[in-house]
Amino acid sequence: MTADAATARTGGPADVAGLRRLAVATLDANWEHDHTVPSRTLYPHQWSWDSAFIAVGLAHVRPERAWRELASLFRAQWADGRVPHIVFNRALRVGAYFPGPELWRSATAEGAPALDTSGLVQPPVHALAAWLAYRRAPDPAGLAALRRLYPALVAQQGYLADRRDLTGEGLACIVHPWESGLDNSPAWDEPMAAVAAEATVMRAYRRHDTAHADAAHRPTDLDYARYLAMVASYRDRGYSDQVLADGHPFLVECPLFNAAFGAAEHALARIATVLGADPGPHRARAARITEALVRRLYDPATGTFAPRDLRTGRLVPARTVLGLAPLILPDLPARQVDALVVEARSARFGVAERMERPLPSHDRTAPDFEPLRYWRGPSWLNVGWLVRRGLLTHGRPELAAGLRRSMIGLVAGAGCHEYFHPDTGVGLGSPAFGWTAALLLDLLAEEPTPETDRATVAR
Ligand code: 9WN
């Protein structure tokens, strides 16, 4: 039985064993020779941060695949260390995803691999994923895989530190909203407004996403016109970061991206220890990133973190879930931890021991909160998973448990959807989504006490 069929038949898997089966069936159905596609319909290639989250889940049930997932992604790493956000499967027909390889033209860029890839990156959650995968299955095969991956993970960090720290202040900047992973978050409205583009240019293209998902849930044509303008700007400079400061229209320091950047150094320190390498430089870099994040992206006036638009020098005013991500840093100072816990518990995000509604991707009290549109309101498991890790890291187990129950409840009610309605929990986007399945497995594996399991199923 396929994952979709399991959900359709029951209207939602009824128990923990059923949820596990659904998650494994979803991951198996999305497995494609050496990686897992996020979705067979909407995203049929390999995506960077998806593969990291997926490896975390695979480690519970198919550890060998978890390592293959990461290894296949890093085979597409560029000579400068960047890990591309999409690795295209050449066996798929032209038009299987837009924008496809013909728009990215990676083969024309210096240092690109002999594969078709995008030229952008995504939040570097891979070292954390590798560490968690190893911790889940610390056998000789896992150790060997970790040893092979370590230099590539270090190079990924090196790329961000050397090429993307445009201000020299210690943070990496993103050059496209797709690099944030939260593509159309209200956080990008202000910086995106400066990107010159006309929605009508989209008449020349065929969007693939709106053929598979409701256009009212997706970014708009104007968003897409701007996305393409930014890709063209970067691509036409050969994806070189040296010239970014002269005229690239979107340069932003993102709190989630940089929290992942810092968390990666913490993970690399642990990996280095296991491999007999020196963890010291990783710890030192982690400390520098946390310090820079607090200095540059924490806003004492709001008590949360916000992206900094390097074109204007200003913090972006939108209060999105991106601001909570620095909780994943174990060395985040107590003052910021306390402020983020207040922000998480506020009416904006509603994190609680017993959550009334799922964690939204945007401030639910904001006038531009949109419960159906992608990253402008809906609830996503990967972001909730990160926030939950942060709450556990900083000694808030009751809130972490509330968030965990809420996330498991979403899948129990709707299946492995890509995202969920932040009020009703109705499943939205792709119905058989890789990271939802994978992270569900991880959530189910933790705190598997009868009490939490009962609460999970009772939703
Ligand atoms: C563009 C694959 C990816 C995720 C992103 C999500 C979405 C792509 C798109 O899908 O982005 O990269 O076409 O909308 O926003 O986080 O990695 O699941």
C-alpha cells in the first residue's frame, strides 16, 4: 500500500505503529536510486536541506540509506565548497521542475561538478544531520561514512565563512530567498521589493508548481519574476561571490541560516572528537558565529532575531518563525534564550505545554498572516523540529513536549503533508512529503513513553 493510500483509507493513521508505517512507506516511495525526492510531483529532484532532514529520519529505519542520501548530495559539491540547493536528476523529462537545469546552466560555471545543479545553497543543517545519524547508529559503517563526509562538511562551512561573509562581521549572507528555505516568508518582502521585475515576464515560462498545487497557496507570479531575476543576476556573474556586493539585488543575513551555520560548527566539533580530529577550531568558530548573530541580528526592542538587509543595513521588521531558530545554538546567551522563549510562547507563535494550534511560520497576529500560503502562515515540521531541539537544548522540556505532540498530531490527523493549515491542521501542499515523514520518525523515536504516545494519538 502506498503512503497516500494509507492516509486516504483511514483519513489519518490511527496509532503510533501506523504512523511509523506511513512514514517509512512515504520515504520508500520517494526513494530514487541514491537519494529521496521531497515529493514525486512538486519536487522530483534532490534538494539540499531536505536531504539532511531526510537522513535524520532514515537513520532510524534505513541507516545505510541515510549515508547514501548525504553522500549523493555531497557528490554535487562545487570546488569552492558550496553544496547546491538542487541536484537535478537527468533521467527526468525537461519541465519536470521549474526552473530546471536549462535556466541554472551550472555546467558553464567555474568549479561546478559534472552534474546539473543549481548555484544557490540552503541552510547548512547537514553536519547536524550527519551527527544525529551517526549517534542513532554508531556502528563501523556509520563511522566510516562520517569519516568520508567530514572534509566535505568542513568545506561547506569554509565556503560560507570565506565567500558569503560579505561584511566581514562573521555571518554568512544569503543571495536569494530560496537559500533561506522559507522562500516567500514575509521576512523577504522588504528586501525583495528592491528587486526590479514584472509579473508579466512569467508569461514566457511555464510554472511547474502551480500545475501540482493550488496557486493561492504558492508564491505569486511577481515573486517568481523576482526569483528569476535574482537567479539571472547571480548566474550571469558566473555564480561568483566576489562580485556580489556590486549590484546583486538581494543580500540578507538570515537568523535561521546563520543559526544552522553555528549549529554545524557545534556538530563538527562532536564529529571531530569521534574521528580523533581537533574539535578546537570548530568550537572557536561556533562561538564567533553565536556572538555575531547576537550582535547583528538580535533586536532588543522586539526580543527576537530578525534578518538584516545588507542593502539598507536595517533589520527587517516582520516577526517570523525565522527569529526563533537561534534557540538551536547551545551557547546562545541566557538573555536571548529567555526572550525567545517569551516570543515562542506569545500569541504570535503559541508554543505551550498543551498547544491549541500548531506552530505557524509567521506571526499569527500580523495583518499579513496568510494561513494557506506556503511560508506566510502554514505550519511546517522542519521548523518545528528545529525549535523543539532548541527548547530541549535550553532546558524547556515541557514546551518541547507540547510542540512534539502538536507536530505528531498534525501528521496523525492529515498524513505526511508538506505543510499544514495553522488553525485547522488540514494537510496542504504535497501529500507525501519526505522531510515530514523523516522528522516524524525522529519525533516518534524520542520520548517514546506510553504517556506521550497516548497524548499523541488522542489529538
Ligand atoms: C525552491 C523542496 C523545497 C524546500 C524549500 C521549499 C520549496 C522550492 C520551490 O521546496 O522550495 O527551492 O520550488 O518552492 O520552500 O524549503 O527545500 O522541498
